[in-house]
Amino acid sequence: MRQLFDCDANCLLKHGINVKNSVENASTVMGKAFSFLFVREPYGRLLSSYSNTFYLPKKDWLTRGSQLIQQVRENPAELSLKYGHDLTFAELIKYVVDRYENAQFLDENFRLIRHKSCNPCTYNFDYIGKLETFESDWDIILDEWRSNEIIKDYPSDILKTFRLTSFNGPLNHLFVTIGLLKTSGIPVHSLFVRTWTYFQMIGVISKHVPIPYLKEEIGKINLADFKKTLLNAIELTEAERRDITTQKIEAMRQAYLTVPMDYMERLSKMLREDCLLYGYDERPPFLFDRVNNRYNESGRDFDYFKAIQV
């Protein structure tokens, strides 16, 4: 959006404040604009929120992570309460489901998609796309804008450019977290491994490409070196033409296998309306069928969450 409209973060914020302070209500403003919404498969969305906030090294560990551990874990260790580094996916699901059932506040990463301003029953969006088909859906929106002269043209490599810059965030978070945990005793090597496996679980790096650093080498690695190594791993993955589309599914199944079935059933009730609204399976077989060998055999050769220890 910044590139398309030559509008940096401050520019976008200014426009957002102007809309928020407008005397017109949101429905009126949206009626005059091209409004669109992108949704995501609800079970995958929860795992993405976990992996991006609590598995990937982030300073959020010391605030949100420690707070959640205090609320959901019995007899948490002092290190966990102080640094919040080892919140598990099952604990996050317990937290989300319990708060939803008790009508307590959930932040935007964990609340339902249809919440307030994202509710398609309240607002008549011009277009609703899906993250799973983002490229083709985004092309439709861009073509619509161009045909209505909202934009003149757009770079053909705009999505590729976005992907390359999207790596900067996780890497910056890693090195900030290393500084915050310097005296914690938490191994720095494990933070690098968690970042590496994060890119494997989102299907960017092949699970057959291991992190190429020994524990004793980690102290010498800077952000530029690690980014170069990461990009080389991505190129190697693409060159080998390995099927990495299954890695997201494998990581999801591994994560949800740690969630007790009673919470899985309660979670399915929570997500049911989102699934029905946007055309997703409310009980994906690969997550709910824990007996079928076809699902059990998938991804058993690799542990996507090996770097987290409770």
C-alpha cells in the first residue's frame, strides 16, 4: 500500500486518523471507498499468531509471554515467569478458548475474524480475499483499481519485493531479543534455531536444509550475515525444487496434536462461525482425526518445535 500510493507509514497513519475523526460513521466512509478484507483459515491463523509472537524470538516474550504463562501454567518456573520464552501452543489455545467462553477480551491476533470492523454482515466489503490465494486475489484488486483509475499502474515485481523485505522483521526481532536475554542463561543458539525453524514451518526453507551454524559459532554471527545465510537457504530450497507446501500442514498437525481433544472440541465451536462464513472446514480431518495412519505418518521425520523447552 505504501509503494502503490507513495504513502509512508506516517502518511497512512495521518489518513487513518482523519477517517477515525470524521463526523461520518464507518459505514458511510466505506460506502464511498473501495473496501476489501483478507481472511485466513482459522486454525492456521491461530498457529501463525503463536509462531510469529511466541515461538519466534520477540521482546513480546517478556510481557505477553510471561503474562500468559502466569495465567495458564501450574507451578511455572521462575525463568518462565521472568522471560516468557517457553509458552507452548497448547497453553495458548487453552488461554484463547477459556477467555472466549468467559466473554473476556482477546486481542486482534486471537479474536474471531468477524469481530467488529471485520464483520461482513455489518459492512458491505467490495472484495473479500483469502490469504491462501493471496496472489491471484491481490491481482484482481489491483486490476479493479487500475480500471477505475484509482492507480495508474503497479510494478510487476511488487509481491517479490514485499517478500524480500518481510524477512527483515523476524531477523530484527531475533537480535533485539538476544540483547534482552543476554543475562538470562537461555542459549543464544536456541534463539537462532527457533528463527530458522520458524521459516521452515511457514514453508520458506526446506526442512532438509539445517541451520549451518555450530553452537560455538553463534556469538560471531551478526544480522547481515544471518540474513545472507537465510536467503542462501531459500535459494537452495528453490533450486532443489523440494515440495515444501506440505511443511505448513505438517507443522500445523504437530502443533495441534499437543492440544487435548476436549479443547479441540471447544475450539471448533469457537471457530465454527468463522469457518462457515468464509468457506473453511470447521473440523479439518488432519487435525481432528488422530487415528488415521495417513495423517500420523506425515511429518514424523522432523520436529518443527524442537527449540522450545518447558
